[in-house]
Amino acid sequence: MTRLNSDVIGAQQAFTSTLSNVVGNLATLIATLVAMLFLSWQITLLALILLPLFLLPARSLGPKLSAITRERYQLDAAMGQTMTERFNVSGALLVKLFGRPKDESATFAQRAGRVRDIGVTTSMYSMVVLTALTIVAGLATALVYGLGGVLVIRGGLQIGTLVALTAYLNRLYGPLTSLSNVQVDVMTTLVSFERVFEVLDLAPGIVEQENAEPLPVGPTAVEFDSVSFRYPAASEVSLASLESVDSGRLSSEPGEMLLHDLSFRIEPGQMVALVGPSGAGKTTIASLIPRLYEATTGSVRLSGIDVRTATLQSVRERVGVVSQDAHLFHDTLRSNLLFARPEATEEDLIESLKAAQIWDLVGQLPDGLETTVGDRGHRLSGGEKQRLAIARLLLKDPSVVVLDEATAHLDSESEVAVQAALARAMVGRTSLVIAHRLATVRDADLILVVEDGQIVQRGTHEELIGAGGLYADLVNTQLLGSEETNVDTLA
């Protein structure tokens, strides 16, 4: 985030105050040299010979200033990350629960102290440069007085002309001193430019083809055809200079293949469930449908069209996702809903809330739809956030619904309400459901059992129970806590 705010501000200064300062001082410098040249070419030549001396202080200290400026920006980024992750509502609660407030405060104070030290060091460097420039200007003035005195004695220069030249000399070395300070500012500003352009130069991982066409409107089939996937190398997706990672250690080798030759089809209106142990690749499979990731080999098709040849806008419009962690903005209920469809009417909002089983709650709130949900929706319970996310999905009205552990962390009462809302959301839509609680997917038209990135079993609940294997093992594992229930009771 610091690259998008403080670094941009630093780069902006180069085009505002720094640039105007350079233009003004250069104009004064040129005009003064021209005037001096008419009065005495000898003294003007001496003044020009001494000009490089004004560049030495800034040139010698500039690299050091650039280095500590980059360190300061990195520390600013780390402090900003701490504020975002640890000092927000959920982060602060976690810190307190683990008894780490003093440790986190000490870490933050240490970084803030280093930023303070860098500020002091920067000021000292600037003072050193300014002092050196003052000394250089004094020496240059003394040399000009010496040469002028010799010329006056020899009759080559009048006293009045020498006085005028010394006055011009002050007008000459003043802009030179300012320009030398600008050189220091530019060196530190270049750090901001580098960090900003590191972001701007990043190529997007998902690129729309030039001849991409929108997906057709209507019921949508989802098809995976021999799909394999691996994450790209870290060096391909990471910034060239990371705040808290040694970029020199970033691997240039792509990761291991996570998904292996997956093929399946979900017909329009059909519900397919993905089950399997954690880390099997279920969420990665789901992420390929809205083209959040790109298949390494094979193709993912919607309505028979490869998502890589379709416009990103149409793909994202056709696919709606509800994850286990429903993200809400620190805004009103209305704004969070309208994020899905800004042109939605009041009736549309109410209808989606009713379908998501949450209108009764919203209707009882003093401010109704104008109620602010708080940072990440912390003023709502987990079940309420999930139902609001479902209402947002219904408002979007996608033809494909992806449910990624949408009820994973809910209590029984909330889960019942959310399941009712989800059932409404899936009516008439092509659905892919990921769930650890296998009782929630027993009515799926097809269950795909995933292990180590491969589909190891497929069939209905009854077929998989009868066949034994991983699915039956998962069901048994979940039912071990109940002495009165076994696999047969779910069959």
C-alpha cells in the first residue's frame, strides 16, 4: 500500500515543487552568467570552472541518502502492514487473546524508532551538504575577489565593475546551492519512482485476448477438460523489491503440479460437490472457473467456450462465489449489496435479502439498509455476514454459483439459516459446492472426491458409500463422535 500512497506522493513532488525549483533556479543561473559575461569574461570563466565543486557534496552523499530512503519506505510498508493486520478489529483481538500486546507494541516501536533515526540521519546529511556548499561558495567568492583585485590593480577592471560582479556572484551561487540540494532531493525521489514503477511494470497474470467475445446469456454448463495446474514461479508474480522478503532468494522455478488431468462436466442447473481432505486442491479447482487462475494445461469451458477466449467481464458476470470468509466493506448494508449491481432498485435489494433469509433482521435495524456494518462486517455475526453475502450473490444473479466452504465456521442454528439461503441461491443455477461437512452435499447430483489434485472417486452419495474408499472413510471420520450413527445411517 505504501507504493500506492506515500511513494506516489514522493514521486509527485518531483513534478511539482522540485521541478518548479529547478526551472526557476536554472533561469536565474543562465541570466546571471550572461550578465557577468558582458562585464568580465575572465571572472565569468573562473566562476564556471568552480561550478563542479558545487556538485561534489551532493554526489558523495546522494547514494547514502538513496539507501536510507529506501530503508525508510520499507519500514513504512512494514508499519502499514502491522497497522492493517494486527491493529484492526480481528487482529487486535487475536493479539490480546494470545497475550502479545506488549510484544507487538515493542516491534512497532522498534520500527518507528528506526524511522525516527533515519529522519535524523537524513537531516544530518542535508546539513552536511548545505554546510559544504556554503564553504564552497565562500571559497569561490574569495577566489573571485582575488582575481578581481589583480585585474583592478593592472587596470583591466574598474572597481564599480568588480562590485557589480560580486553582487552577481551571490546571485549565481545562490541558485547553484539550491540546485545542489535539488540533486539530493532527486536522488531520494528516484527511490519513490523505482518503487512505483516496480508496481506499474508488473504484467497482469490474467490477460484478456484481443479477440475475446462475451459468453452467451442463459443457462451455463461448466466443463473441465484434462486440466492441470501449477502456480507460477515466485519471481514471476512478486515485486522486484519486496518489503519483508529477500528478493534474491525468490525461486525462478515454477511450483509442483497441484492439479492433474482433471475432467468433469456440470450440466446447467446441476449441483456438483467437491469433497476431500484439506490441501487436496478443491479451492484451486473452484478458482479456475471465474478465471482467477489460468489452467497450465487443458481448458475450462463455460457454455462450451474456453474461458481464455471469453471476455473477463462476461466470465465474472456469469460466475458468483460465496466463500467461507464473506468479505464486507466498512460501509452501509446498501452499499455492500449495490457492489454486486449498482443499478439495483430498492425492491431488488429487499427481494434478495428476503431470499437470503436476512430481511427480518435488516428490517428491525434502526437505520435499516443504511446501517454501517463496520470493518469487515465485525458488527454482524458469522451467519449474518454469510447471508448478506448470499443476498449480494442473488442480486448479481449469476448463472454459475461456486460455494467454497460457505458454512464451515457457523454454529448449527446459523448453518440452518444459511443452508436455506444457499438452497434458494442454487435453484436453477449450475452449482459447484465445496464442503467438509459431508451431510451438506449428500443431495448433490454428482460428488467428486479429490485427493492430491486428482479425482479419485465420482458418483452420488449412495454410490460412493457403497463403493467404499476415501469418501466412505471421510464420512466415517466425521461420524466417529456419534455412537449412534454410522455410515449406513447416511446411506
